[in-house]
Amino acid sequence: MKSPSYCSRRHFLRANAFGLSSVALAWLLREDGLLAAPVKPHTGPLKFDLAPKSPPNPARARAMISLFMMGGPSHVDLLDTKPSMAKYDGQKFPGDIKYDNVGEASSKVFASPFKFQKHGQCGTEVSELLPHLASIVDDISVIRSMKTGVNNHRESLFAVNTGNFRAGRPALGSWLSYGLGAEAQNLPAYMALTDPRGLPQFAGDHWSSGWLPAIYQGTQVRATEPRILNLDPADYLRGAAQERQLAFLQQANREHLSQHPGDLDLDARIASYELAARMQTSAKDALDISSESEATKKLYGIDKEETRDYGTRCLIARRLVERGVRFVHIINVGQSWDHHGSLVTALPKSCIAVDQPCAALIKDLKSRGLFDSTIVHWGGEMGRLPVVQNDGGKEKAGRDHNTYGFTMWLAGGGIKRGYVHGATDEWGHHAVKDVVHHYDYLATVLNLFGLEHQKLTYKRNGMELSLTDNPEARVVRELIG
């Protein structure tokens, strides 16, 4: 009788009585409901992996860093000046307003209490709250005509991040990983850097792979050590012992997978476990900024309490794309840009925390030759209304949601420099010129990576699904330099 290619479970456990970690894979698969999962119908290529893939068209970008400001930064106080509002300040708004929270709504015009000034050779107007951004304004494109058109945070987040208002769809980073793989095989293609104060609102929805294979899901990186859990093996498994264990597990994995051909979840999960083993050294190195110069740390504001956290995460993002990570998502806690009240004090605090680190990231990418191949995105899922919310005086006043016209900026990776695209009306309420819908923004990003939003698809339930899934989606050529 032919000998089995590996020993029996009883023999294995008896021979490895020093610990049960060698059966960790089987336990994980059982916990995930995959060990005895039925064979699923094949819906795409036979194998999904993170091997680097060449895009079908010439690419300007190879990586992206999204500085996502969850909650909705107030565009009319930061990057979309509306000086004509000053003469109406405190008066009734002369038009229709689309409120989200009618109970706390007011029709009183709320002119920005912050000053704007032109900066750089391009002359883009920037608020006094963003002095560091003002210093790099010649390197960015400001989009003043963004629109999703649905005033709730969750649906608008999905629109900007996944192309559709509905939950359960893959995020942009997952699509890029699916379409292009990773340049480094010892780090995830997609990593999400979260805030030390807690997770963003809706947590894992930000970095979900939706119905794409699980291997394309983002890997969460904690803001404090250990930044990625369980990277270190137990002392008794270090070195050769772990190498033998991993070799055995790989053999067992592959034989188990061969018994379940076409099970894409199982295939992806095994690949994820194997990646975790390779990450033990490389991830620690990438996430450790101790080798960076003091000048670099100071550039990012790591020497100051108010900018230390965000500066550290921006610096780690640069180290990750430098090592071949495809997409890095930096996300704030909760909805900390959701300034329904006390905007005059809360908004400056939010800006102080991120302004210097974000500008430093652009400067650092340029100095290292990474800027031209790395897209940097800054913005949230919405902007704010031009009227008062919580009408209890200037100190208590805030702004309600506005998804009909808001601002974000892009830089690097083929994006035009020193450019302002589109406009909102005189109140900043509605995008009225060169409108950029969420699906247009996503189509443009894919284009810069050499991908076509109509052709990068995944077959599910007999349908070819894409990131934009909208026949009206267009590449905004005006944004491309």
C-alpha cells in the first residue's frame, strides 16, 4: 500500500507533544468555517494571489496613500472660499437647503470665521488653518466639485471608497490588489493604519474586500505596538523548528486544497496564512521608524505631541509604499471631522493634527523619487452646509452634512500640479461646474494605475461587476498632468 505523504494526526501529535501550535492552521480553518466547507462553484480565474501583474495600459502610478478624513471636513472653511457669504452672515439663507438633521437645523448663514489667502505660483486659495498644505499647493490638484448626493456618513463612505452606496462591496484598495497584485511578496498589498484612540466609524467597512476573494482584504495595522498581532513565534518554535513546522503545514494545506478544487475562500485563506509567516521580519522592519533621521521625524512633526501620531502613520505609509505595498489607508478615529457643533474650536484642532504630517508626506515622497509614482488622496466622504447647526452662538455653532458639493485634493502619480478643478455655487452647497461624482474619481484613479474601470471586473452570480458599475462613470482627464 502506498504510504501517505504525511503522518497520521495521532502520530503527529504524539511526536510533537512540545506544543499544539503546529495544528494552528487546521484550527483557524475550522474557526473560519472552511475546514469542511462544501466546494463552491468557480467564478473566476482558477487561482487568486498577490503576484505582481502588469496593467493593460501604461501606468503613471504604482501605489496610493489615502489620507481619509472620516466625518466630512468643512470645505467652505478649508479649501473652497466663499467671501460673498460674509454679508449674509447670521441672516436667513435665501434658497433651499438639504438638511440631514432637521431637528438641529437652522436657516442662518454661517460665513467662515477663518481667513483665506492665495499661495504658491498657482495662486490657490487656502485657509489659515492649513499653513503647511499652503506650502505645497503647487504640487496638488484641489477638486472643489465632488458629489455623492446622499447625506448619510455610511452611504457616502461606501460611495467614495467602494463606488456604490450599498454595503458589502470591495474597497478601492482591494480592487487595486486584485487588478495588480503586490510588488512585495512579504507584505500585504493593502494596509490600513488606524488611530490610537480607536477605530473609525464603521470599522472594517473601510478596508473590506467585499465579495472579492479574502486575500485582497486590507490588513489592519494598530497605532501602538504590537502594530500587527501575533507576528512573533513562541520561543521554542524560533529558527529551524518553525521552518520545519511551516514546511509541514504548507504541505498539508496544499493537499487539503487539492481535495477542494475551486474553493476560492480556502485558497485565499491559506495564502493569507502563508503571507503572515513571511511578514514576521519584513513587517516589523517596515513599521519601525527608529532608523529614520531626526530631521525626517521633525519634518513629519513626530517631535510634537499634537502631530506625533498622525506624523508617525504618514511616515510609516511612506516606508510601506517604498517596500512595495500597493495601497495604504490612514484613517482617523470615529467620525472626528463631523463638526456639528463648536466648529470654531474643533476644526482648528483637527487641522493641527494632520496638516504638517500630510504636507511632510508630499515633501518626503518628492525627495525620495516616489512622488511621481504614488497617488496621495486627502478628503472625507462629505463636506458641510453653509448654514448654522446648533444655533447657540458662534462658539457652539457647527455645520450639518453636505454631499452635494465638497472638496478633496489629490497629488502625485500622474495628477496635475497646482490645479483647481470645478466649483460649487456661491454658498458651497451644490457642485455646479465640472462636477466629479464619486465614480468619476474612482475611474480616474484606476486609469492612473493603467486599469480600465469598465474592464476590471469580477464575475459574481453570473454578473460582471466592477468598482464603478456605472455607465456614466468617466475618467476626469483634466486632473491628469
